[in-house]
Amino acid sequence: MLIAKVIGTVVATRKNSNLIGSKFMIVETLPVMKEDARRLVAVDQAGAGIDDLVLVALGSAARVQTGCQDASIDAAIVGIVDNPDEIFVKE
């Protein structure tokens, strides 16, 4: 699981039938996650908005969370971070 910031939305009017009704967000992982920052498209399961810090599940865990076992989902927003200030505490 990663912590990321929501930086945008994706609109896809034509998509796999398993994804109809899904909201897609562009997220960017945080440097504090100790990996290169990268951008992902994630299915939003938590009602996140632009600039929210979110928890992102990857791979099969993302598909399980969304309940779409047969959909091609690699990332899903599964939570919104309530305490963003604590994430940026220096070690």
C-alpha cells in the first residue's frame, strides 16, 4: 500500500463494462514512501478529491477492494489520510 496525493481526474466514457460507474483519479506517490515519485490512475473507492492524501492499494489487493475480480484494475484508492501533518515529520 502507498500514500499518494490526488492530482487530477480521468474521464473515460468508453471502458470495460466491469468499470462502468467507477471514478478514476490520477495520484502521485509521495517521496516519503522512499521510492521514485510516480503517477498512477486509480479507481476511487473512498470519495477522494483533488489535493487529498490517500491510501492506494496495488495489484490484486486493488481488485479485491473494488469487488471487480474480473476488471483490469492495478490501483485503487481505499482510504483518505486524516493526519497528513504526521506523515511529513522528519526522521
